[in-house]
Amino acid sequence: MRLVLVGPPGAGKGTQAQYIASNLSIPKISTGDIFRANVSGGTDLGKLAKTFMDRGDLVPDEVTIAMVRDRLSEDDAQDGFLLDGFPRNVPQAEILKKMLADWGQALDLVLELVVDDDEVVRRLAGRRTCSQCGRIWHVEFDDKQDDRCDACDGALFQRDDDKEETVRHRLEVYGEQTAPLISYYADEGILVGVDATGPVEEVTQRAMEAIRPFMG
Ligand SMILES: [Zn+2]
């Protein structure tokens, strides 16, 4: 099963990526992991990427694509993989398609985690971080009434990233950037949406049910 997972910030994509990949016995390949592995492993691509990062510049697409190509050609990815964080846009999707076609492969499925914006805001804007131990509490899910940490009694605060305005802005940016990618894969006939609301295990179960018809 060759699978791409997409979803907005706050949809629990990282967690689902891990569970789905492990259920399917395929490697979870995230751009973040590939990146860190190349930089810490001191590969040529890692060194190249680092020159951009050290200058505070964005790593160019070609470097990211070359890293993805290297990772996808490793042995453990020959019978399938779950990609997380790539492709990010239509040009990258086209490059991925060509890359796989060169190897006689193709994507089986693009799974989109679908969560209502208000639900993401509810999840993220309710988070409170302990200023002392860093633990995260949720005003609603942990029924947190006061603003002290239950573990160490430190003062809780809301990170800027978790402020409603920031969350809504990130969702807007995500929507604008991802909409063309979503419609590209819808046109390819391999896009399936999964409701990502509710407990983690239920979302994984829904995802597995959505994947099943696409399995060889
Ligand atoms: Zn604490």
C-alpha cells in the first residue's frame, strides 16, 4: 500500500500516521524525519540543506525532493509506505507521480483527515502549558478549572501557537495551500476523506475501513 496522508494542523496527523503505518506494516515516512536523518547523518543532501538552514533560508524544493527520492528507494519502502508532509503542492505531487512511475509504482491512495475548523480551534485553543514542567493540559478534556498544573503546581499559560486567532490563521493558510493538492488527487480518483473527529482509536479504525477497499 502506497499512501499519502494529508490533514490540517490539529487533526492528529502525526499520531494517525504512526498507527496507520503500523497497522499496515509499512514505514511511516515523514519529511521531518527524513530531514533530521540527513542532517544528523551528515549526508551530502543534509550538508546542503544545512547551508540554507544556517542562513535562515528555506530549503529548496529540489533538496527536499532528492531526500524523499533517496528514502523511497530504500529496501523497506519497496512494498509500500505512508508519506506524511510530502507532497505539499501540485508540482511536488507531479514529481512524486513521475518518480514512482519510473520505478513501475503508483500511489494507491491519498487519505485526507477531515476536521471542522471549529473543532480544531476547540482542541488547540483549549490547551494550557505548564510554565514549570511543560506539561499540557486541556481546559475541556482535562476539565481544568484553575490555572495551576496538577503535576507540579506551576502556572499554566496559553502558548501563542494555541491562541484562537493564530490557529484560525494557520487553518486558513493550510486551506489555501492544500486545496489545489486535494483537487488534484480527487481528479486522479485516489482521494478519500476520513472524519478525524473523536477519539484517536476511532479515527484510526475509520481510516483503516477507508483504506481496505484500496488494498490489493
Ligand atoms: Zn507542571
